[in-house]
Amino acid sequence: RAHSNPFSDHQLEYPVSPQDMDWSKLYPHYKDAETGQMTKKVTIADIGCGFGGLMIDLSPAFPETLILGMEIRVQVTNYVEDRIIALRNNTLSRHGFQNINVLRGNAMKFLPNFFEKGQLSKMFFCFPDPHFKQRKHKARIITNTLLSEYASVLKEGGIVYTITDVKDLHEWMVKHLEEHPLFERLSTEWENSDKCVKIMRNATEEGKKVERKKGDKFVACFRRLPTPTIL
Amino acid sequence: MTLIHPLQNTLTSRDGSLVFAIVKNSILSFKYQSSNQWEFVGKWTDDFDKAQDIKKNVTKEQQRQISENDTKNKKLKSNKGDSIIKTEAKIPAPGIGAPPIYSYIRNLQLTPDESKLIACADSDKSVLIFTVDRASKTNVLKLSKRFSFPKRPNAISIAEDAATVIVADKFGDVYSIDMNSSPEDKFTQEPILGHVSMLTDVCMVKDSEDHQLIITSDRDEHIRISYYPQCYIVDKWLFGHKHFVSSICCDKDHVLLSAGGDNEIFAWDWKTGENLSTFDYSDLIKPYLNDQHLAPSRFQNEENDIIEFCVSKIAKINNLPFVAFFVEATKCIIILEISGKEKGKLSLKQIIDLPYNIISLSAQNDEFQITLDNQKSPQVQSSFAKFIQYNSNDDKFVINDEKSNLFDEVITKSLQEDSNLNAEEDDIYPLYNIASLRKHGEHYS
């Protein structure tokens, strides 16, 4: 299935709160054998990770960082799971790809169940579903109301990365992020010097598809501003 | 048998002298004097014509299509090749077997100075602002404004300035409207915050540093606290519910109570985010459960013994440490005491049995007001509502029978002849709609 309705009642598994999440199943390598506690927390999230290409390229670039992909489509999630297991098995000796994993979830509804306030340093939104129809715009992954939730799980100074081949969607995402009081757009110079932008442009399966079709890729990155004084 | 439609909700003014009641798409006003006298003082009926609204939209869409075709230079042609000239747009009418459309009124709320009453109308998904004229003998309520929304408003709250209404809708968005502004023709407002889930309740609170916050609850177990007016700043979530949250209410000292599809009532300190206590009511309610609490057939097992129940409403009386709630389609209200010594600790105070299923619960001063599904009452219809009062002498809640019976009388007297407010069994509005909020995860992918 190419699409999944983010508003329906899916059979989903999610923790009651971030404290209830057992991350050791996803990242067994980072579980302290003595205390049973995780030695690291997830700080990079790829929302709608698709086939996982971005994570797989981010993994060696951020070897000490836990990266999570969230994907709502069951089959796609299963595929990424298998892919990561295979990658881990192929690199057992050097513990490769232990820092990435995927889970099936609806980030628009349950992101706060997984992440504490300010836990994330980077969030990726790569080639999200464009939802062209006007009346479907609330189903878009970037809306002014959802941005407040993303801002809440991002730490101050954290980065939101967006990339799409749909100009209209790009303009929509830029507009909403620019209007949001907790985000500020980063310059083209910044984009060109950032290694994640480079990976994002080239790594994802969607990105490669656009490349083959010689389509445009629109990138926009935003910094999470410090929370202002409460009035 | 024709009978007077059960009351769907009530709201009492602070001094107890005015009681508003919802029946179908009407709001009735009653005056109550301490000498146990009731007086019927007005009825307001939502006569919004939905067909007109649809007609407007259909015509607009037709105009749009015509102009679009014009710009594309497309001519509509029939099968024979003659050009078609569009006549007036047809208004779609529901076919046979279509679900009936109910034009509910919901969410009664008085402004702090009680000069205005706020309600929501399903007919055009609007928030209604009434002025309250206490002196009037025939027409206490006068509709002053009608703000219509793109999605159905489901809960309202009033900000501290007493002029801003916070509206939470079924699509998950929250809007703020200034009661003093005039409604605009075209809806252009942006939500001030939103969930990707149906909102079930909203509450405005204030912390010790004088900051205002909005607490919103939804069908996805979430209770979210955001600052106001900086609603883009999420303060926190209160995690603990495993099923939908249907109702929240606030107490002093940052205590919040919440309930819904879980077996427990939750008490929170919304300032610290701590879950102060939970009160499991499942054993208490067991004797009151009936066939209405069997799970819907498509979620039922072969033994047909899956039972599902949920709290419809939780309400706190001011000034006294008591909170009451009821489980949908049961004949009792359960009153809990909130401990003063151990902050937020809940204990059973009292269970009050009633002759019929409870439909609504509200609270004012030392009194809980409930309305009952009295369709099955004998010849003379009674038990529309009960007023349950706290008696400090023996520290117990008791039904004020005299007041309740006289209220039944004034209702029977004033509404019996009103055919709009009478109903056959089939015309009764759905009175039990909270249980359907339960999620069963039916969609796999």
C-alpha cells in the first residue's frame, strides 16, 4: 500500500509515556549489561523514513548517536527492519548499524509518547506525502499545530530538515515553519556546509528516484529557537 | 406513546436561581426561587436551516466549476453533442436509509459574570452567544452572535479575560474567539493549537505565577497542557490513560481530574505533571452494568461476554472536596472525596442510585444536577432531573426530592403541549454516544 490514513484507528503499539518505552529491544548494543539501562537516548528522528536509506547513510556519519526511523506503513516498516538486521549481520565484527532502527508508528499522533521534551537534536522530514487536495492539508506532516509538538520534543538549537520534490509542498512547509514562533530558517550557506543536508539530498530512495527523473529537490532547514519568556 | 423528550443537559447559575436545560435543539430556561417555586421563563430553538447552507455551498461549487470550465474554454456537451447549459444546482438530499441528522445543542457555559450563555449548535457547527436577561419573564435568552466553524465544536472554555471563548473541535483543532467581535462571513482563522485526534474536553487554568494554560484532552489518551496565549509552547503531557479521555475537571491547588475509557479516575497535579492517584471504580460499577455494556458485535467474542464501560462525565463542586462521575448507561452516580491531607488522594464518598440511566451531570455550589433517560417512566412522566445536595449536618449527599419533583411538574406543565419537544421512541436523540469513542484498532494498515 502506498498510503496510510494518519487519522484512522490503527493497530499500533506505543508506550503510555516516554519513560515506559523499552529502547533496548531496538538498540541492544547500547544496553548496559550490568544496570540494564540504556547508555544513550535517541536524538535523531527520521519521520516517515520510508525504505530507510537516510538512516543507513546517517549511521556511519553519526556512529555515536541513536537514530530512529518512524514509518506508518506496515510493509515498509517490515522491509526496513529486515534491511537493518541484514546490515547488522554483515557487519557483526565492527558492530555496524547498531545505532539505527525503525518502528511502526503514527508520528502525528504519538510522537510525545516516545520522546521527552527536548530529547531530539535533529528531525528529518524527507519527501513527505504531498496531500495535494486542499481539504487534505491537515494530513500533511507539517502544520502549524504539529510544529508546536515537534518544537516541544526538539531541544533548543535542534534542527528540522525538510526536502521534497513538490514545489507547492516545499512552499507550504517553508511558510508554516517560518510563521512558527519557535523556528527560524537557516541560510543556503548553512545548508551547503551541513553534512546531513548532503546525505539527505542523495541518500533516500525518493531522492534517488527524483535524481533519475531529473526532478527538482527543494531543501529547507530550520533551527529550534529558545523558548521565549512565558507571558 | 408520545412523551416529552428527556433533558440532554442542564446548567445552573451560581445562585441557583436560573436553570438552563437542553432538549433536542432547544434551550429552555427555568427560574427557581428558594420557596421551591419553579417558573418556565423562555425557550430558544435553533431554527438554522441546513438546506439553505448546503444550497449556498452547492451553488458556490457550481459557480466555481463553471468559471473553471470557462477559463479552460471547455464546453459541456451532452451525448448527442448539444451544448449543455447548467441550470440551477441540485441540492443533494439524504437517500433512504441515510442516518438521521440530529441538530444537537451542547456545552452550556455561563460567563463569569453570568451575563452571557455560550452553547454549541451542531446544525451549522457554530458557537452561540446569548445574552441573559434575568428580568425577562418569557425570554431569558437572546441570541446575540453565532460563530460558525469548519468542524464541529465539541468543548468550550472561557479565558480569564471573560471575553475569549476557547473552542475545541472534533477534528482536533482549538480556536479562540472574541465574544465581542462580529462573526465573519468567510472562516479564515488559524487554530491556536491542535491534536491529530478528536478533542473531548478543554479547560482553562491559571498557575501561581499568573500564567494561563489550556488543558485539552483527546480520544488518543492524551491530556496536553499548553500556555495561553502562547499556545505554541507545549508545557507538558499528562501520561497514564490507556483509553480515551472523555472528561476533565479542575480543582484548587493545581489538581486535575480526568476520566474516560479506563477503569480508573485519574488525579493529577498539572503543575508538576505528577499522577497523584488513581481510583479504580470497576468493582463498584459492576452491579450496575447491563446488556448496553456489551462490546459492539464486531468486537465481541464468541461467548458474547466482552464488557466495555466508560465514564461519560466528571464534575467537581466548588468549595467542597467532592467530585462526582457517572458511567454511561448506568443508574448511579459515584461521588469521591479528594483528600486534603494527602494531596489528590481519591476515596469513595457515596454512591447514589437513581431510577433511570443518567444522561448528564453538572455541578454548581453544593449541588450536583443530573438528567435522566426517563422514557420508561409510567403514565405521568417524571424524573427528568434530580438535584443532589450536600447536607453538612450528616455529611452526606441527598436527592432534594421536593425540588426535583417540582421541577418535573414545571417541565410537564410547560412542555406537554409543545410538539417540538415531544418525541416518539424512535425520534429520541442519541443519548449514549461516549462509548463509541473507544478505539479498537480496526485498521491494520
